[in-house]
Amino acid sequence: MKSFTTSKNSITSLAIGGFDGMHIAHQKLFSYLDNNGAIVAIETGYANLTPKSNRQKYVNFPVFYYPLDEIKHLSGKEFVSLLREEFPNLKKIVVGYDFCFGKNRMYNTSSLKELFDGEVIVVDEVTFETVAIHSRTIREFLRDGNIKQANKFLGKVYTISGYVIKGQGIGKEQFVPTINIEVLDFLIPKEGIYATKTLVNNTLYNSVSFIGHRLSTDGNFAIETHIIDKDLNFDGGVVEVQFFDKLRDNQKYENLDELKKQILLDIDNARSYFAR
């Protein structure tokens, strides 16, 4: 995770928004910041593409987080005054075309230009293949298992992280070893099998990952990742899983032998994917 000790006194430009996902459209806003720029991320509590401090990973500007509940009562003038007070050398604000602020979202980009005596840049809607890029659209892609399209809109590989937990205990004995993960805050893609890369102890490995209910065994929901062609002794900590493509849907098998055959086929398919 990138770390900044930047003083707010040194900031001369700000990009303001929710910025969940830090996707292509967000990056367009950031391109208008100067060398002393920063990002004000309004925390609504609903961010699940890049929850909490995860936004900082995808930008080289410091990110300052402002909970919506603490500022939503402010009038437009009070909000701009807060920015002036917090960032005394602020000269430029960058926002998206649909930016609203203040109590009951009563104020818009025109209001901002009237209330702020510096430069205000309003970035038009950004599209990809004629489709507008929004965090909500990316969420729908992920819920549908459309990883490739989600990654195109994100401008990067969708990544989740979580804590390693104890699994069923039958994977290593009867199938293949997997790392079981408890994921908090992140949006989980649709149930299925995915070609992934998994970051373990700062090393990135090719992997195949399962998301869903274990229909052929205990029926419980799980997120598991198998490191391809590596035998790792890893019992705890935090891992990251990067999603590249969906290989197939989750399905039930009549017996464990059929399940094992499919798991081995999934591994071969993921191996072939990364060998392209």
C-alpha cells in the first residue's frame, strides 16, 4: 500500500468524488491534477470495488477520506469553506460532470464555479466502446461474471483481498491444495471458476479460483484459490486474488471422482490461459 505524509498545506489542486474502483473515468479526472495534487474521496459506506484505503493503491496522489455523514449537512458555501480551511493553498478543483454536493445534494458543478474563486475543471462523461463508465456498471459486470468487461472499464485487473481461514480439510487430501479466504468489504464476482493470479507473501502466482457454494460437498459458500504448479506452505495472513477471466459456472457433480476430474481440467484451462 502506498503511503503519503503530504501536508494539506502543500496541496494546490483537488479531485473530489466517491472514486470507488479508481476506474478509467476517475483516472481521467486525476490527469488534470498538478504536481501538488490530491484526491478527496467521499466515503458513502457503499464502496466495494476499492473499499476503505484500497483506493490509494491505484494512484500516485495522496487520498484524503471524508465520511459523507460528516459533511452532508453542509451548505454549498460551507463545503467550499471547509475545503479552503483544510487546504489553504487550494487553487484548482476537478470534478465529474455529475458532481453534486451540500445538503440534499442541492449544489452542482455550476454552483461550485460560483462559490469557489479558483479554477474549476468539470470533466465530461467518459465512455468505453460507446458505454458510459460508472462504478455501478462495473459492479453489474462483476455480478454477472463478466470479468473481461469489468477489467476493461476499470483499466486494470479486478482484485480482492482477504484473510486466510481454515477450509474443509479435504482439498489437499482428496483433490488439490487450496487457500481458503474470508473476504470482507469487496464485491464478490458471480459464483464460478476463474483464471486468477494470487499474491502470497509479496509473490504473484498463477492460480485458479473458486467462488460459490460447494454444491458437491458441504454446500457452504467459499472462496478458494489453488496455486498452479506450486506447493506452498502458507497457513495465515492476507492474500490478494486478481481476476482475469471466468472459466465456467459453478455446478454440482454426482461424486467426488467426477469433481476431481473437473478440478484438474479447470487447472489445465487456467494454465493454458496464462500460457497464451
